[in-house]
Amino acid sequence: MATAKNLTENHLTCVICSEVFTDPATLQCNHTFCKSCLLKYINTQPEAVQARSIPCPSCRQQTKVTNPDSPVEEWVSQLKPSHVIQGLMDDFGPDTKGVEEHLCSVCTKQGKTTPATSWCSVCDVVHCEGCLQMHNMMPLLCDHEVVHLSDHTKIKVKRCFMCKVHRDEKLKLFCKDCNQAICTICCSIKHRACKDVDTIESMTPLVKEQLTSKLEKLGINIAATNSNISQRKSTIQDVKSNSQTLKDQVTKTRETVMCAILRKEKQLLGDIDKATDQQLHELQADIKSQEIELQMYQQQYEFTANAVTSNCEVDMYAVYESVDETSTDNRDTGNRPAPRWVVLTHDLDKLSKAVDELQLGEVELVNDVSDLESSPVLHHTIDCKEGGDKKDPWLCDVTVLTVDGIKVVVVADYNNKRLLTYYTSNFKSFHNQLLLSNGPWQIAKLSESQIAVSVPWKRNIVTVNVTPDPVLLSTIKTRKKYSALAFLSPSHLVASTERQSHSVDILDMTGKRLRSINTGVIRNPGHIHVTRNKNLIVSEEEVKSLVCVTSEGDAVFTYKPRGDWALACPQGIASTSTGDILLADQDSQKVIQLTESGQFVRDVLTQQDDLIRPLGVFLDGDGLLYVTSDKYVKVFKFCPR
């Protein structure tokens, strides 16, 4: 049972000023606010004045005013509180403090604090024993309904059946034209022109029925709103987590740039050391050569000096004959190589411009595909045609992994019997391939670094480790030519093959069939997708249908539209974080969006988006949509229209 305090806090508080209502006014959407707060709010909404209506601050629903040409103040003054709010205000508003404290209302006005023992439902006051006797002695008051209070009695919401205008008259009638309970005097005076007046007794079942229906709707709205609030709170945590992830990516990018600069610095410093060492080596070698020549000259000088100073002509001629005249000639020192200098050539203006133009990344708010107000914009395109290819690529499937912070796009090329990987690291783009024994069809993402791939014509399912380059881990032999393949759990795959009697198989990680699941009208599933609820969605081009079943085989929905909306060749399937389904329709060259229950939402991509026979489709955690289109993988982001 709600107390007066709870009622005041939860139902009698204005959401604008967060205080108990003062002169409340209820809008057509049944939201109530203080008139002064509502007036201030309207004055901040110029479009409301132009539209001549009052927007609800809570739900934005418009309330039409009776006299649009009157000032805004009169718009608000004409609003009245609902009967429920007014009743609660009468019984639990700020003026009922004496009632809550069980103090005699009459004595309180005289400055006394006499405990109350009874309450008059007509006068809406509590009395002590003495004041009650005086009350009952008055002829006009003696017939009022009086309730005796006790220690266990709580004053509840008043069921006031007395007219507020004619307080001695009971409310016996209800004017449907004015939607108001009235007494007989009011009916004869103020409601004479009203055409539809009924008794309270006959109206009570209808009012109760309508209020019960209203309660059910409010209960549904409350549950839906609580769910939305919970989802938004969860989204807040995801947004904060995503923000930190993006900040970490910026920091990592900055560190990568700094590492590149440090590498260039180290390279330049090494080049300087190498050039300097070479220069020093040449200079040291020249000095050594000069020292040898100096020693030779000194020896010749001494021999020649001794011969000249000697009085022996024999010795003088002997030295003269032994000395080569050319060896004593002055050497041409001008022919010696000039010393070389190590210099650093750099353009500071060019370097400054390069630093200014350096982009660590771009920050933008990207919508989710589930937001119907968003539209796809081509983000970038991956060309999967290699120079040495003998055949044009036939891209059957695409998925995206995040390996050590690097986003890796993995593509299955059926014609060239290979898996392709594309990624960017340290500002450089890389692509690699893994050749297989035959053409791959569908990729099942096992983790952020491992995938399983069906190779139907070899009866193989291969597992691949992405490092981010593709590395073959194992080859699983199967008894059937499984083409469609999806990840169900860490120990189970779900797969299908041609002519499999309207079913798909649950396999263990060794390829052993554990059981089969009925897929209804689907005979030859082209693609399989597992939803967040572990439901299986299968597509087939022959019956032009999309079927969803539980992992136990219970039907969830079958999507097979007709006419202009009919599917032409349904293929790849993906799902959003909210459960919406994306389906690539190859021959109509579209990607369509369905609700989780299989209801059509919109065409996400069409031939106008240069989509050519899409097969594979994948939605990554950043909201980017990857679609195979001819020999390309086209990547779309979603922006506000």
C-alpha cells in the first residue's frame, strides 16, 4: 500500500522543477506539470507558439488549445489537472500535512496540537473528540460521513462523492460531453446545454473498464519504457567502452607514427655514423701513407747530408748514384683528394608541411543500419582481382576479424580456389592468399582469429588461423558435400548440402553428424546464419525463401513475399546487434532488411548503389556493411539522411 510520501514523490512531483505540483495542469497525453513550469517551457519552444499547440516536455505529443489566438499564458491557465491528480493533491498534497500527522485541523488553526480521532470525508478535515461533537451538532454537517481513526488506520485516497461547488450535494451524475462528475444542481444550471448526461451508477462499470484497459496499456508502456531504459543504459556502457577503445586506437596510432619517426631517426643516425666512419678511415689511411713517406724522406735526407758533408768523394758519388732523382722531387700535393664532409640535406618547410598534413585518423558518428533514418554511403572498395588470376573472382562470402587490434577482411574466392585476406598495419596495406584444394563457399567465424570454411566438392571443411595472414590449421573430412556452413557453438557447426531432404546437419568439430534439423520448404540451403538467439536462418534460391527455425527445429518464420517484393535469388545472411536481418538477394541485386520476426523493413542497398550480383554480406562491430559485388568487396557506412 502506497504511503502519502511515496505518492507525493512518485506521482505528485513535477519532472521539470522536481518539486510537488503547484497549480498542476494535465496535457492530453496525461502528463502533468506545474503551470508555471509549463509556461516557461513553452516560451523556450518558438515552434510551439507558431504551431499554436503545447508540446509535452516528456513525450513531445502536441496538445491543442481551445483559443489559439489568446496569449500563451491563457493557454496554460485553461489547462486543468486530471481527476486522479486532483484527488491525490486533495488528499496528499502539501496542504494535508495536518491530516498525515493526525492532528486536529480545527485545533491546529488555534495553535493547538490536539491528536485527531476522526476524519470527515466531506469537509476533508480531521477532528479531535471535542471538535467532532461541535461538528455533529451543526445541522448542515451532521449527515457527513465520518471515519474514526486508529493506530492502524492509514488515510487513503479520498473517494469524494460530494460536489466541490455545492459541497452539500452528492455527485450523482456524469456529463459525457464535459467528461465531468456533477451533482443535480450543476446539471440544471451549468450543464443544461449538454446532450449526454448519465448516472454515476451506470457510468461506473464503463469507467472501470476504460481505466482497466488504460492500466493494461500503461503496464505495456511501462514495461517497454523500462526495457528501453535498460537498453539505453547498456548502450551507454557500450558507448563508453567504444570511446575508450577508440582512444586506445588513437594512442596506438600515435605510437606507431612515433615508432616510424624513431626508425627514420635511427636510420639517419646510422647513415651519419657510416659516412663518418668511412671519412675517418680514409683520413687515417692518408695519414699513415704520409707518415711512411715522411720516414723515407728523413732517411734519404740523412744519407744525402752525410755524403755532402763527407770529404770522401767515393762516398758522395755512391750516395748520388743510389738516389733516384725523381724520388727527391717535390710531390704534387695538389693532386691529393680533398677531404669530404658529411652533410644532412633536409627541407624544413617540406617537413613542417608533412607534419601539419599528418592524419592519425578521422572521428565521425556513424549510424547503425537499424536506424531507419540512416542511408548507406560507400566507404571504400576492395578489388579482389589479382594480376596472375586465370579466372575472374567469384566471391561467395566475406567476414571480418579483429586480430591484435588489426581489422582483417577475409574473402572466399570460389573460382580461384583460395581465401584472400586484406588489412592495414603501420600505415601500409597488405593482402595475402591461402590456396585450397577446391573452391570455398561459406566462411564460419569461430573466433577473432580462427575461421572454418566449407570446400564442398572435396568434401572438406578446413580450419584457418588468421595471424593476420591466413594459415591452414586442419582439414576435416566429411561424408557429404557441405556448402552452407555456420558456427553454432564452440563444439558444434551447422552445415547443409544439396538434396538433403529439407534439413541441415549439426556437426561436431571432427565433422561427425550428430543430428538433423528440419528447415521446412528449404531443400538446398545456399547460406546459413546463426542469430544471437541461436536460431538458424537458411536461404535458398530455388524456392526463393528465407526460413528461420530454432536449434531444435521449431519454426520461427518463413519469408516468401510475392509480386514486386518476391525474392529472386536469396543468398548471404547477416544480423545486426538489435536482431534485424540483412539478406543479399543476388538476382535482384539488393540487400534487404527484415525484423527479427521476419517482417520487411526496407531495401538497404540496390542496383543504384552499383551493387552487382551480391552473394556474401557481413556487418562488423563498427557498423560497416561488407557486401561482395562482382570481383569487389564494397564497404558501406550509414549516415543520417
